[in-house]
Amino acid sequence: MELIKPNSNINFVGRIKTALIFSLVLIGISLLSLLIKGGPRYGIDFEGGTLVQVKFFNAVDIGSVRTALDSLAIEGLSVQEFGEKDAQEYLISMKKTTGELQGVEDTVKGALTDTFGSDALEVRRVEMVGPKVGKDLRKKGMLAVTFSILGMLIYIWWRFELRFGVGAIFCLIHDVCITLGALSLTNKPVDLPIIAALLTVVGYSVNDTIIISDRIRENLKKMGRGRLPDIVNKSINQTLSRTCITAGTTLMVVVALYFLGGEVIHDFAFTLIVGIVAGTYSSIFIASPLLIVWEKLFPHKKKR
Amino acid sequence: MDKSLKWRVILIVVVIAISCLYLIPSAAKLPSWWGSTFPSEKIALGLDLQGGMHLLLEVEAEKALSNTVDRLVSDLSDVLLNERIPFDRIERVASDKLLLEVLNPTFKEQFSALLTDRFPNLEKLKVDEKEGIVTYTLGLRAEDKEYLRKFAVDQGLETIRNRIDEFGVSEPTVQKQGRDRILIQLPGVKDPKRAIDLIGKTALLEFKIVNDEYDINSALKGEIPSDSELLYSKREDKTTGESTKKPFLVKKRTSLTGEHLQTARVSFNQFNEPYVSIGFDSMGSKLFERITRDNVKKRLAIILDNNVYSAPVIRERIAGGRASIEGSFTTEEARDLAIVLRAGSLPAPVTILEQRTVGPSLGQDSIRQGIKSILIGGAAVVLFMMIYYHLSGAVANFALCLNMLIIFAALAAFRATLTLPGIAGILLTIGMAVDANVLIFERTREELRTGKTPRASIEGGYAKALVTILDANITTLIAALFLFQFGTGPVKGFAVTLTIGLTASLFTAIVCTRVVYDYFLSRMRIKKLSI
């Protein structure tokens, strides 16, 4: 079975302008959303805060949960439905934390049991991250991102020439921007698992770019006399089948995770889906065609 | 069969056998003889899957310093009184400093000698002499401060470990993190609040004499004699939930602390109400006897963490070193208090920096949903590979199954923890591990199209795809390695499974599938590849 015909010859290189404009618009929207909302919305891992997930055994509507918690007068307290519809699960989050043994979660639970009775609910999850740990985790997250990206760039630089790296770097920025933008637009919090997903996306996208670059390099050796745009285009087409199939199988599992993996892993799966789509798109339409743009701006010394 | 093929088949069989060996403990109940010969590590589930509590505490080591300085202030004033050195003011001015005013400069030398002799851990930071008053600023020595801080953390760690051991949690983790932090993980803990109370309580038990010579009402207005302090007895009525606060004016001086405690256990009084009876060691018994002898008719306040539990009147001298703490406890509270007292007090209070608790039901749900998504996501990939690459797809699926086997076996062997993001990592591996085979198959198809024989095409496919596969996997591995380095808890689990999965895929997708082809191509005259 073949999805992509072996002699496919789609002119990706010729569509670089359209692709670039499309990407820049997406990046623009992402940056705009980030700018308006004042950067990504950090989850409690990075910002510090308390999160209490409660499940009611009987139908309780969100309004009455809010009313029950109103008396506490906790600043920045938010209640949202969590999980499947009619799961009667709510996620209560707040900025407040305390280092005391009697934590905020006890106060919250107390207020809820006062209203609904002690047998009406179950606290399924509590996460409290104090400001000090939040700062630590932010630092660790930054370090993980910086070192991973640096590591990948060094690897690309070592394995390929600079001109291949340019496309990879642009793709990297492109994918991270768009994924962060999607998170910002859907108002999903960025925390440690999301950083992990982002880095996986970066690894995946760079991986895609490398495979096409490998092909370009191979074809350059084989048909050194051809025009660079033709060689690049041919290489993209030759690897297109692989790019699509791998994106497909990866998306299959990530979509399974998104729909079946449960609410806790939902945002993580969402990040992966957006990232993989963006990554696949960018390595086909942007990374390699950029090579030609780069070549026009800074001609390669060795005449072919 | 040629030699290299034979060796490769043996290698694969050995890998499968070892993997199975490591997986058996997780899958089945083991006979007793197993552990002595074979590995018995099970796959450990993270707290997010099995439920439990993760707690990061910070020891307020500065408080240990100020406690020490407080004690020194009290000791020093006793010594000065004994030596008849006239002084006016003596007080702690910072966590590690105290201020002393000696009223007569002629005592300077005697004081210096006394200081070096009796208080070697204090050093003179500043000496001011003005109008016949010598003002000393004394501080703890740097090495003593360092020792005290370290001791506060180490002793706190030890105490908490003892408390948890008595509390009864299976496989708890209690370890020092950084300079002054303690990481605690309690899998499967049912009542997190109770656990926190038990772990975090300073449990400083003190006995102080109640100052009944002074009017409590004027003390409440703020006129507190310098040798006394105001403490409260806070109680909550179990039925009404109302809390009451009763003030006590007690002498600042601590007569006796829980340091000399030997036993603490739950007993019941005639109304069947639980209380904690405590017994002192010989030194504590002597002290207790002396205190009760000297203070007959006075009240002795029993104070735990600055909360007055009771203040009975001393009727007569008490020998034998027994006392009781009453406080309208539930049996459970009394039991926990006894545990805490037996394990000793924390040298410095702790605060909670981070707490993550997952209830067992959520953990179960996560496992169920995780397995479901692996099965369905995996099935989709397997099905797709079969449809798209026919028999070759089956070969890739065989590699995928082997990959799963190796991931789980490696998790058990390295005692890594499987977390919910870890499950996601496995799932992602399924999607990405087939990439290696996809690369090989696509190359092989290209070779076939040029009219090469199946055998030559396979060889060409593998040879040309190899470098690309390595290049591609290394970038993801770089990300995974740094995630492992800087990630915590669940995220680390993701990095682990992704790293193992991708590394294993190099073996399964390249070596194992190749063996299958080599075997069939050498055995049979295959004219057409099913690819």
C-alpha cells in the first residue's frame, strides 16, 4: 500500500513564500496571544500555588461549589470542571500556599464538607507548591530547555553544515512558538510535564528536519550538478512518505492518549498533538526550503 | 545458517530470556527460592499511579540556633548569679547573638576567664565600655553554627524517619535534599493530614511552673513579669467544633523537657478516655522529683509546642518519673502523640515547601486509562503497519512487542519508577519506534523500484537508513537526557521510559528485524518481498 506515490513531485520549494507567510501569521497570532496574556500562563509548578481536585458522589453543580468556597475569601480562587462530563469532579486552584502543617487544602476541604457533608466528596489530588520550590522548578525547567536545545544544535552543527542548521533552528523556534501560542489561546497552564512535551516536540521536529537534510546531502553528492532547488525538492518528496507515516503513527498514539489517557495527562497530550503537527509541517515546508533562501543570501563557496 | 546470523539469533533469544526473567516478579507471585537465584525487583509505580504523598520539608535551622542561644542566655545568667557577677541586661538579639551588660568593669577579667572556661562555644564579638557598664555582644562560633545547622537537619531527618517507621507505611522514602531540605514519599498513605501532623509536629515537650503569684488579668493586659510568659491552652470541643483558649502565665524557665523521656504510651482513665502516660529516664526522674519537691502546691504546666495541655497542682513530691498528658484526645490522636514523643522532638521546626498527594482512586483511574490508551494506540499502530507494509509490517510489529518487553524489563532491572508521564513516554515510543522500520522499509521499497533483487534491496535499505536512524534518534535522546537530569518525579519517569524505549528501538528495529529477513532470505528463494 502506498499513500504517497513514489514519483510524487510536489513543488514544496516553490511554495516557500506562501508557507513562510502562513507560518509567520501563526507565529504572530501566538506571540500576540502571549503578549496580551502577559506570557504563558504558568501552572503551579512554576508559579507556586495550591490545587485541590475533588470528586462528589452525587450531582453537585459548579455554582454551589463556588458558593461553598466563597466564605473562605481566598484570593484568586478558581473552580473548574474537570474530567469527563458529569464526572462531578472539580479542580479548585489558588495562588495561596502556606508552609504550615494545617494547609490551605484542609481549609478548602473543611468548607466543602461543611456545606455538602463529609461523605459527599472525596479529595482525589492535592498539589501544593511553595514559592521557593516554584522558583527552583522554574530554574530547572529553564535549564532543561536550554541544555536540550543547545545539545541538539551542537549535534546538528557537528553532523551537518551551518546552512542545514539554520532551517533546524528556525523550525525549532517556529514549533515552540506555535505550541506555546496554542497553549496560551486555549488558556492551558504551562508546568513541568508541558515542558517535557515541548522538548519532545522539539526533538521530534529536529529529527524530521535531519532526515530530510540527510537526504539532501546524499542527493547533493549523487547529482552534484543539479540545481539546488530541484535537489531539495526531490529530497523532500523522496522522504515525504516516511515523514507522513511516522507523523501518522505518532499522532495515532498521542490522540489515543488525548482521548483515553485521562484528564491529568490531557494538556500534555494536547501539547504533543499541536507540536507534532507543527513540527511535521515545518520540517517539510519551512526547514529545507529555507536552505535555498540561505544559499541565495550567502552563496556556498564551493562551486557546484 | 551462516555464523553471524546464528550469533545474532542467540543474542536476541538471550535478551528475551533476560527480559522475561526480570518481568516475572512483577507479573506473578514468586516461590520462596526465586529471590536467592533470580532478580526479584518489581516495577515500582510512582506516587501518581499508586496514590500517596510527596512532601518536601524545609528545616528552619536558624530556629535551632536561636533555641541554643536562648538556652545559653538562661545558663549564663545562672552562672553569673552564682559567681556574683553583677549584670543588668541579658537577652538574645539575633538568632545567633546575645547581649549582656556587666555592671562593674572590675569583673571583666573574671568574666573572660569564665567565658573561655564554661562557654567555649561563645565568642566575644564586641565589647563596649561606657560609664562603668561593659556591654558584651556574644555570638556563636562559626563552626558551632555550622554544626548546629547540620545537626538540626540530620537529627530532624532521623526523628522523622523514626516517626514514619512507627506510623507504619510500606516502603517510605525519607532523604535529605540539598542543605536543609527533607524529602518524604509515602506511597499509599490513606490519611495525608494525619501523616503531615505526625511528621511535621515539632513535639517539643516542656514542663514549666505556673506563675500564680501574679494576676493573670494584668498579664493579659500586657504587664508580664520579665521571668514569665503567657501561653494558652487551646482546645477544640469534639462535638460542637468550638475552640476555647485559656491563658496561663508560666515561668519562662523550662524545668524539664521531653529530652529525658523514655517511654510514652496510650492509657485510658476511668472514663475510658485516652491519655498519654510518659516515663522519664533516671536523669529525668531525678529532675522531675526535684521539681515536684521544690514546687509543692504550685501548678506544673505540661506544654507541647507552646500549647498548654494541662496544669495540675503538685500535691507532693513525685518519685519514679511518671507523668501523664491529658487533652481530650481521640484514641488515634493519643496514639500519634505517643509515637511523636517516643521518636523525640525535632531540633528545629519544619515548614512544608511542596506537597503532592494523589488519592488511591485517582491513581487506579490513571493506571486504567494509561493501559487503555497504550492498548488502543498501540493496536492502531500495529494494525496500520500490517495494512501498509503487509508481512514486513508484521516484522516491525514483532520488533515493537520486543521493545515493550525490554522497556518493562529495564524498568524493573534499573528500579526505575513508572509514572503517568512515563506511560505517555511508552506510548510515544510506540509511535516513534516504528519510525526506524518505516525508514528502512521506505528505503527498501526505493531499492526494489530500481529493479534490485529482494535480498539486495533489503541490504541497501538497511545500509542507507542506518545513519539516518541514528541521527534522528540522537536528537530526541538529547532532550530526554536533559529532562532526566533536571526533571523531578513524574517528568523524570517520562524521560526514563522515552530513553529506554528509543535506545531499545535501535536494537529491536535494526538488529532484530534484520535477523528475520536474513533468516527467511537465506532459507527460501523469495522472489517478491511482502513490503
